[in-house]
Amino acid sequence: MGRNVVTWKQYSNKGYSAFASMGRLVRIGVLSVATLGTVTPVMAETRSMANQETEGDTLTLDEVQVTGTLAPLTQLQSTRIVSVLSRDDIQAAGVQSTNDLLKLASGVDVRQRGGFGIQTDISIDGGTFDQITLLLNGANISNPHTGHLAMDLPVSLDDIERIEILSGAASRVYGGSAFGGCINIVTRRDQQNNVGAGAQGGMYGTFQADGRLALTYGKVSNRVSGGGGRSNGGTTNDDWRRGQLYYQGDYRNSQFDLSWQFGLSKKAYGANTFYSAAYPDQYERNEHYQMSVGAETKGRFHFLPQVYWNRWYDNFELVRGERFGENFHMTNVYGLRLSGYFHWWGGKTAVGAEVRNEGILSTNLGRPMDATEELPLARWDKSVAYDHKDNRTNVSYNLEHNILLDHWSISAGLIANMNTSVDHTFRLYPGIDVAYRPATNWKLYASYSKGFRLPTFTDLYYKSPTLNGNTGLKPEVNHSMQLGTQYTSTGIHATLRLFYNRGHNMIDWVMYTADDTYHSTSFELDNMGVQAEAKADFTQLVNKDIFLRSFSVGYTFIHQNRRDDVSIYRSNYALEYLRHKFTASLNHKIVDKLSATWSLRWQDRMGSYILYDGTYTDAATGYLRGTNTGRLVDYRPYATLDLKLQWTERHWQAYVQGSNITNHRYYDLGNVRQPGIWVMAGAKVNFNL
């Protein structure tokens, strides 16, 4: 063999959730992956410490560092908790998309109009889908056009190493879009040359396939992947086609690390009641191009520059195949972020600055273009020109200091932010996190952060027969407070978190009367709640593979308090929050190489929707319309049970997975009845080169 293998016999018994690449094959004996510490622009990028001891074939690592806030902190020093869906969770879960995977996180609300994450809104702690920052390997890919398109990802589940979820305002690190939380998707970085492929198919004419190739030449590593799929859909007007391509590369030496990535996502789908059930036959096409380059120098002062670019194309048809209500949009985002940190006797100090430009060309969103301007042509139809536009630039400066003591960690910082769409005044948004460790396995923490969010271009400008934007909207402001505790030991992990988010100018789309259209408006709204999670890894507890491998459970309760008295007939987003969400997952062995994973989810949503019952043809336009009954229907609690059976060999896997195997029909969004049972079967192969 001749290969030097690094083995962790025990993962420090401190619950460290990330470890550094050692540039060689790594075998893990006992590893508990449950939560990370605070996140930063590169979130959980980790580094091994300088001091290492070798005993035979076992390499013992010193305390492992994780990046925290702007400056990296060890897991023991970190002051906040980030929930993590690990690679093991991803492989075991009976899901078909990244969006489905996020349903397993108890603090995350995933609302779908169809299967496979094609039409999905994601929020945290009772917020809305526009109030989170989405990162891909630390690069911001949030969409200022609308959060409806936030999860247009260029990666598949097989590309992902882990997903990190930070709850609460994080504007002092990530700026405006991190109003209510942050989700970072970390992709896999292979240590050996390999090639892999997978395919799955099943009900409703659904088929997907993907492949990947990883090659390393000296200090340069490369990974490219791509795939696509199609389905007739499990509900009315829910067919889809999609494809994606992704490439990432790394160069590492003793002076600096350099990384780069490029991604492309394309999809077209029946957008069942996307903006209103009054028009049930909607359709949409999206394209997302993403690119970023980042680096980190090594030495006394660590300098971390990053440049990124995102472009989205969107074509929305209110009536499928018709010009009526059709829109075309092109959104561009350019960003340059410079940050750095240094360690001195008083702790760790970090500074940062970012310039981010957001612009849109549209047939609907923005201000009308001047008659003398040359009108660019739309992406999919050269007979249509973009005749509206808007542009805004965000400038921010970060400052942070971390005090690190034996039992205490204190991280305090602020961001000074200015946006040209508001005014040219810098406003301060501070935050402070405190963690106390009374014993090795326990951590108590408290945090306060002030966050902000700019209205999306849709919030400001969108006009249609059913929607009216509002150019007078002000930025949202959030005072986020958290208090919690964490316990971690070999095989056991548990967290308890209390949160209170006091919101000002909270944006929503509402109807004031039963026969009104939806208006974008704002009001005073607080979200508060409690979240508890626990996980037991029985293979770690007994240090061998047994029948019952792992069990996890999570519960979140949220209460809202609206602090104004404006009468609203119906809220479309902000007031339709999850009051209760309960999740449980069980993984066990059936025979030696055959395992099963059961995933249960029960949730109870507040709010109601206007019931549309049946369709008719509008005599004036000839278009299909939904029949409005004029009745408000409350959302009802529901439960789903998923099962995945998997046979695992060294170089291949075969599986059968069933979503909602009890065949329960339910509603995530009004008038869009979700599919019952959905069964898929597939296989994956992977070989080292």
C-alpha cells in the first residue's frame, strides 16, 4: 500500500465540528459532527495547528481552529452556535434536494410549491425568505431581485460536504441580507483523484443524473461536476427541467491559499400559483451564473481578499405561453471584500471592508429608462427589450475584537454601512457575543446583534394584476437576542436556545380587504421562541458498529407579537410562520451493508389562505382563472414520514427512498396541495484514479 494514513481515535472529546485538511488520506475512527462555532466570510474553513505528534500510524492533533466571526476561533473559544447538517447526515437522509435536506433542521422553515426543491422559500426563526444570507463556500450568492430565487444552486447533494445554519442577525459580519440568519453551503474538497456518477428515477416521470471528476496536480486541486433532471411533477402545473455545472479549484503553499469557483444553474418549471392562485397556470425560467475568487495569506497578519460576481436571468409568465403578465429580468451583483486579522496579547482583532453593487434590468422592476437610452434585449426573447432599471451600491466597514480567557470568550464588533438607495449616511450596527465554559463539555452563551435588510427590487417595484410594490419602503431593522447552552461529549450532543427578534419596518405582502390586491408594506413585528435539539451517536458511545446507529430529535416553538394596529385581511408571508416544528431521525442497520434512515417531521403553521376551488375561463381574456370562494382557510398541522434504504459497498451505493410514505396530502402554501408518496430508486459509483 505505502500510503500514510492519519487516524483520529478520539475526536478530542470536546465536540469540535471541523478539522483541517492534512493533504493526505484521512481515516476517522470516532467523529462527532454536530455544531460549529460562529461563522465568518469563509464560515467553517478550518486549519490544523502547528504542533502535531505522531505515534505509530496515529497522528494526534492539537486543538483545531474554526473560523469565527471575522477572526478564526477554536470551537472551544467560539461564542455562538451554528447548526450543521454533516456529510453523514446528507448521505443517510432520504431526500432528493438541498431544500429537502434543510427540512431536517428544526429552526428552518421550508415552504415548497412542488417536489425536488424547484420552487422553495427558506426562512429562519419565523422570518421570511428574503431575510437570510446564502453563501456558497463563503461567497455571497443572495439575490436582491427576490428571495424566491435564492436556492438556484449550481451544486447537487453529492457536491456538498456540510450545510451550516447560523440563526439570528449577522449583519455585523455579512451586511444587510444577513438580517435573520445565514446559511453556508460548503462543498467537498477531495484529497485524491477520483471520478463518480449517479442516477435516480421514480414516480411522476422523474429522472436525474450527475457526475463529477476530481484531479490534483501538485499544489493545485480541481473538482468539476454537472448534472440535470426532469419530472412531470407531483401536483398540477408542476413539471420541471433543470441542469447545473460547477467547478472549484484550490492552490495552497506555505505563503498563501487561493481558491476559486464557478457555477451555472438552469431550470424551467410550471410555477403553480407562484404569485396568486387567481392564475393557476403560471410558468418560469431561471438561469444563475456565479463566480468567486478568494485567498488567505499566512504569517503574523492574515489578509483575506475576495471578489465575487452573480448574474440571474428570469422569465415569468403569469399565463403559460402567453404575453399577458409576462416579465423579463436580468440581475447583476458584483462584490469586493477585504478583511484581515491578527493575534496579540489582548486577543484577536479583525477588520474588514466590502463594496457590493446590485443592479437590475427588467420589463417591470425599476425606474423607466430614458427614451434616449439604448434598450438591451431580453435573454430569451429578442423581440422584447428591458425598459426599466435600478442600481444601488452598498459600502461597509467592519471592526471586531475577541477576548479569549480560560473559561470566557467575548466577541464584540460593529459594521458601518451606507447604501446609495437610502442616502449617503453611514449607520452603525453593533453586536456582542459572550460564551462561558464552566466545564469541558458545557458552554453557556448569550448574544445581541442589530441587523438590517434593504427591500428587494420586487418589494419596491413589482406590478401585476394581483401585486403592487411600494417604492416608499424603508430598510428593515432587527434587534436579535439569544441565550443558550450546549452540551457535547463522545456520542452525545444537545443544545437549548432562546431567541427574541424585535423587528422594525418588517416587510410583507398583504391584502387589506377581501377583494384587494396584494401590497408590499411594513409593520412592527417581533418573533420569539425556543429551540431544543439532541443527537445520540450510538456507534461512538460503544465504539463499534451496532444495530442502532444514531438518533436525533429537535423542536422549535415560535410566537409572534405585532406591535401596530393596522387592520390586515391577509398576510402572504411574514405572519404565516411555523408555530411548532418537530423533527426526528433514526438510522439503523438491517444487515451488514444494508441500512435504513427514518425521518419524521411534524409542523403547525399559523395564518390562512383564500380558498380557490376549481377553475374557469375568463370571458374577457380567454385565460384560465382560479375560482375564488372568498373563504379564508387556516393551515392545518401535518406530519410526514420519509424512509431511505441503502446498500453500501466500497465503490458504489444503491438505494430506494420514499418521501411522505404515509401518503399524506398537505399544504405548505395556500391552494398548492403537495404530492403524496414519492418513491425514487438510484445508484452511485465512485472510484479513485
